[in-house]
Amino acid sequence: MIRWFFGVILLSVLLFGSIFAFNNFKNQKIAEYMASMPEPELPVEVLTVGTQTWRPSIQSIGYIEPYQGVDVTTSVAGMVEQVHFESGARVKKGELLVSLESSVERANLKAAEARLAAAKNTWTRNQKVYQRKLISAEDVEEVESAYKVAAAEVASLQATIARLQVKAPFSGQLGIREIQPGQYLQPGNIIANLESNDNMRVRFIIPQKDLPDINIGMPVELHTEVYPEQSFNGSLNAIEPSVDKDSGIIQLQAKVPNPEQKLRSGMYATITIWQQEQANTVVVPQQAINFTLYGEMVYVVSENNEKGEKVLRVKQRQVKVGQRRGDEAVILSGLAAGDMLVTSGQVRLDNGARVKIVTNDFIDQTQAIPVE
């Protein structure tokens, strides 16, 4: 029984030992085969880093509003007697828009003007009589007071009638008419919208960190989705004096000429505030920058002499990225003019990988990594 037990143990040891030896032999042969394989050259597209003049900018989104714009209304109640404009008409400052019914006020004005004329004649006569010492100074002052009261009554009625004549507060374009003759208006009822759109304003916000980089008068460029191929140029004309304590943003305003009347109030626009140009700036395509947990990285190609052979290898390098615009990004540190930067094909690369430089047409094709 004991001999049988030890025999089984010996057979098991021999069996498992054979399996282990076979696996070890197989792995050794695989390693020898892999070691004999030539190192693959991964195709990459490169760019020689240079410097250029870069114009920094601050980007934002805002909305357009008229330089002057109001809802025309009346300050007094009354019946609409006549409307003197059509929807969409262009008007000049002071042009009559609406006449409210004023027959009672005009009748009262005529009566007041008659009383004023009588009071003035009485005052004039009393002044002559007083010069002859026939009446007292108190009598003259009483008549003069009555004359001034009559004059004030006339002025009050004239002002009331003027308030019943609604006029354009400035030159511009009217919107759709909101009233009809015979309608009773209350103070605050909208007659029509009036906008002066020869010049427009755009209101937008920026983070407080950009505040030191802006000044009144800086050039501003607008783009809208309504006219995607056209830019509108203006200048920064107002900076809000306070920063929003909850969001840390500050509000700005720019003035934009609108001679073709293309910009309309309420439109949204992308805004670019242009700053002073910076010379000798390293600018690279954004596609060359890789984002990792440790920061932003690029691959730089270097030429090495290995066993008498010139070999191109890549080295991963951390960079500090500044402003981005479109497909380009400013590199603040980590790259220098003359570096050979990988711009395409870096998805397959590791630090120290061997590469070969190809053209864009070649890199677009599916490249198989050589195995022999």
C-alpha cells in the first residue's frame, strides 16, 4: 500500500515537472524569436518648431443691443386721435408720432390766453398809474401777481397739450405699431419700439483674471451665425466698475458701427478682444499636444547613432500651454525653435519608440506595424 502511494506521488511529480519544463522551453523560444525580430519603425508626421508673431485675444459670447432703444409710450392717459407713422418707418428726432385727443385742453388754453392778455393789460395800465402816484405799490403788486398766475396757467396748459403729442425721442427705426386710432391709452402702454441701429452695442462678460489685459478703446471683432463669413469690427467702450462677487465675472460693452443695418438687437455673437502682438512666440498645432494625468505632453523626434546607424527616436516632453485659438496653441515652455515635433501618428508611440518620418498622405493610410 505504501509503495503504491509513493509511486503515485512520484508519477505526479514527473508529470507536473514535464509540464513546467515544456512551458519554460516554450517561453524561452518565444523570447528568442521576439529578440531576433527587427524593431518596428512607426510612421509619424513631424513639424520643425519655429517662432512667429502671435496676437493674443480674449474670447467671449454676448448679445447685441441698439445703441439707443426704447418702447415709445405716453406719460398721460388719453384717446388716440391720430397715428402719424407706419410700422417699420424711419423717423427723425422730434417727429410727431401720435396725437391724443386734446380738444378740452385746447379750449381751456384759449380761455387762459384770454385771461392772460387781460391781466397783462391791467398790469401795464397800473404801472403807468402808479408812476403818477395815483395807486399804491400794493395794488400794482396784486395785479402783477394775477398776471403771473395767468401766465403760469397758460404755460401749464401748453405743457399738457405737448404731452398729448407723442414725439420721437431720437432718430431711428420704428417697429410694429401697437395702437389704433380711437384706442384709449394709459401711461406705460407701448406705442411702438424705436431703435437707433446705425451703431450697435454688444454686452458680454469675461473672467476677472483677464481684467488686467483689457483697456477702453481696444479693438473688438464680432461674428454671428446669421452672417458666418462676415466680421464686424468695433471698440471696447465701457467696463463695469465692479466684479460679480458670486461668479467672479465682469461685464463689458463694445460699440460696433452698423452702416449696412445687418446687426439686429437680440442677436448673439462671439466676441474677440484683440491685444498687443507678441513676437518670437512658439505656436504649434493643437493635434500635437497629448493630454495625460500628469499634464500636457508632446513627442519630440531626435536622431541617435546606434551601432553606426542613424536611428530616429521620440522622447515624451511635458509642455506648458498658453492661449489656444482655432487649431493652434501657444507653448509657453517645454519646446524651443528647431525641435522636431510629432504632429500625427503619436497615438501608437511610447517614450523612446523608433519612428520614421512620412508625409501626410502616407500617414492617412492604414499602417501595419512590421513583425519581421
